[in-house]
Amino acid sequence: MSVKTKKGVGPYLVLGGLIGMALIWLFPLYIAFINAFKPQTEFVKYGVLALPHHWDISKFGKFWGDVDFTKKLANSLQISLLVAIIAVTLSFLTAYAIGIGRVKGRTWILGFFMVAFTIPQEALIYPLYSMAKTLNLYDSIWSIIIIFGVMSTGFGTYLLSSVLTTFPDELLEAARIDGASPWRILRSIVLPLLRPTLFVLATMFFIFTWNEFLIPLVMLPSNNNQTVTLSMAITTGQYTSDPTARAAAALIGFMPSVIFFLIFQRTLMRGITLGAVK
Amino acid sequence: MSKKINQSGTYYWYALPGVAAFLTLVGGSFAYNIYLSFNNWQGIGKPEWIGLKNYQDLIHDHTFWISFLHAFEFIFAMSIAPTFLGLLVAALIYDFIATYFGNAISTFLRISLYVPQIIALPVVGILWSWMLSPNVGVINTILRKIGLSSLALNWLGQSSTAMLSLSVMMIWIQIGYTVVIFVSGLARLDPYLDEAAQLDGATWFQRFRIITIPQLYPELSVVLLTTTVAALKVFGPVYVMTGGGPGDATQVPAFFSYFHFFSTLRVGYGAAVATVLALILTVLAIGLLRLQRRVGATR
């Protein structure tokens, strides 16, 4: 952006400052990491800052077994994946009607979805809780799948509608003149072109759902149905006596998120900025 | 033409599943929540209609006011501070790091700052309460090491520092989001204006203030809106780190309503808190959107 002038000392100061900042930002992860591998005896002896002499991995296995982490992972994966599929499908269909179909009252529909974005989950949670109990979905991961699958369509519809209103008219007109039905247009023209955006959206829904807390906390009391995020929040309290076990628990808890991030980094960044500019 | 009108009708069918599901689950729940806020209800049996009583009680409930005060303090820690810090950092990364040191370092910086964003808030809360623990926590260990033992406090355990500790954590969490948005915003700007000003001898900070910031208004308004909404909704970190305490020192509306729903079982009262929160959020969001339009129009 700047006209490149000779470097001088300024850029190095900026570089030093920002790298310092980045290291401070990474520090909590670093400190959790080294303590997660540190035997408790070493922690007592050398404190929290020392690197482990002997790298101990037993705490991971213990925590994993204690909270039945495999089960939690399976629950979280199933919930997040299904929510992403349901929410993307519903959002896409609604946005198709708004952006391509230009149905009457579309501003109202969109406005409604947007207002709903500001409603806090607290203002929905008790009715959802009662509803789930009546429908026998309380303490079932299906309650979470349905709730987030539907709730996420607010953001999804808003985002996809604004993408679809800029959809090239020539393509649509040509198809309509050829007598293509709305369903045909959706399948053969809009869907193929929109696939990358839908994938970005699905990734975002997946991660948002993974990180959800309040609604799973209320809906999934029994251990067997809990998600990773939920079980982290309510079980690590038991590990106050051993700080290294807590570090291991925290590390296990955010490992899946870090892995997703590394895999989907580009997709996710596109999604975040897509949401911002629209 | 007649065909087109015909088709426009069939398009409604595509919106039906999404709109119907959303209307039932979100619209219906919110309506029922408002209804409950006019009732006295323990969660079982029949709700008893008491009109505005819950709201009248709220006005005299000290904790209610405190919780909203804290929510507004979180707007500073989650929205205002990260927005301005993020703007500055993004511009520095974009103008200095990317220009002089290449993309690899700039990517490293962005990713490092973004890492807190990818971790679920409750998990972040666990990590930080562990770091802040008074005896073995890393923060107090460092403070003692550098001779500031007097500053090694029980950060989350005393009223005077609990909000401060949460706020620092929030800034740590939020910067990544604002930096990423602003860096991508900077990439869409036309460098011409900036270069012209530079040739006229404007300093970096002058260009940043007068040229860059006004061009980033769209990103600024989105970031301010989303982070402000997030600030007023804070729940997870409070739940895992302080439970609203000590006393009411970190009480927030979201936790306060949850507490009444599921601990005191004053469901109607909790519903009233949630309704007030929803109203404030909606008014705030509409206000910010309007402001954005007006700024956009006068530009």
C-alpha cells in the first residue's frame, strides 16, 4: 500500500512490537502445552514456567478416559455436521426464494431473520426447554441438532441472500427463456456456482455449533449426550487439585478446534470476511 | 410475462421450510418467553398471570442494574478496545509488515492473534481461570518473579479485580476477529489516495487517521455491531470462571436470567430479564445500523 521508501528504523520497531504482541497472544497456549506434559512432581518442584524434564503423556489418557472423550467427540461431530447440513440447506432454499425468486415481501422476511440475530439465546432457552420436554427430545442430541439447524438459518439466509441478489441476471434470463423451471434453475445453474460459498457457510456453522454452550448446557444433562465444549466446561472443575491435569484437559479441549482451524483456515477466513463485507 | 408471475409464486415454496421452522422455533419461543415474563411460574403447573409485576421487581433489583452495568463494561472490553486496537494493528501489519517483511510474517501475526477466536469461549475461560489462579497460576508466578509480589492478587476471587481480569481476557479473545476483518478491508482499498498523501509528506499516522479509517467505515460498523451484540450476550466465560461472583461482581444479564430460570426457578422473572436484554439488543442493533446508513450516505 505504501510507496516503498528506504526502510529506516521505523518498520523494525513495528515488527518488534507486533512480534512481541503475537508472542504474548500465544503465551497462554504455550503455557498450557508445557504444563500438560509436565509430571505433577515437577510442577510442585519447579513451578509453572519451567519446561518439563520428563514429558509425561499419561494425563491425556486419564482425562480422555475419565470424561469418555471419544463419546463426546462423536456427539459433537454428529451434532455439528448435521447442523451444518440442515442449516445450509434451509438457508439456501430461503435465500433462493429471496435472491433469485425475488418473492414479494422479501425485505420483511430478511428483516425478520436479521432481528432474530440480535435475540439472545436466553430469551429462547426456557421455551425451547419446555418444548423439548413436551416432545420427548429433552436430553437427546436431536434437540440440539434441530435447534441449531434452524437457528443458524438466520445468519445463513442473510448472507446467502446478499450473495444471490448479485447473481448474474443474464444466466437466469437465458434459462427462463429456455423454459427452465425454478427447480431446474436451482439445480443446474445456481447450485453449481454457489457451491464454494455453501461450503464456506457449512464450515462456519460446523465450528459455531461446536463452540455452542448455553443450549447444550440446558438440554443435555446426561453425561452420555454431552458435547466436547460442554463437558470441558463442567468437568474440569474437578481437577483443581492438580494444575497439570487441568492444563491437559484444556489442551484436549481445544485440540479439535485447532485441528479444524488448520484444515479449514482459508475457508473460514473467507467466510468471516464474506460476512463482514456483505 | 404471465409465466414469470406464475414462477414467482412457486418460489415461495422454497422459502417455506426455512421461514416456517424459524418462525416456530425462534419466533414462537421468543413470543412464549415474553408471555412468561408476565407470569409467576416455577416451571411446573399453570403459569399465574401477574402482569407487569416481574418488571416492577426488576426495577428495584440491584443485581439487575449491576448486571447491565457489567454488560456495558464488556462493550468496552469486547467491542470498543478491540476495534480500535485491531484497526491500528491491522494497518501496521498491512502497511509495514506486508510491505517491508513479506507475507509470511504478516500471516504469522494474523494467525497468532486469531488463535483465541477459534477456541470455544468456555474452554478459553478454563484456560484463563487456570492462569489466573492465585497460588500456582502463571500470572502471579511471573509477577512474583519480577518482584511485584504485591500485585499477585486473587484476580477472580475478589470483587475489585474480577471484572478487570475478565475484560483483559476478552480483549485477548477479540483482537483476532477485528484484525482479520480490517486487514481484508485494507486489501480492497485503492492505494492511490494513500500514495498521493505520502508524496505530499503526510506522516503514517496522519494517513491512517484521515485516509484509511474513513474508507474502512463499512468494516468498522460491522465489527462494532457484531462485537457489541456479543458483549451483551456474554455467558460462557462468566459461567465457568466466576458464576457471576464474587457477590455480584461479574454478574451479567445472560447469566442472571439463566440463574433465575434454573436455580431459583423464578421462570417468569428470568424471562423478564431475557426480554429486556433482547429489547436492548434489538434497539442497539437497529440504532447502529441506522448510524451506519447515515454515515454511509453523507460520505
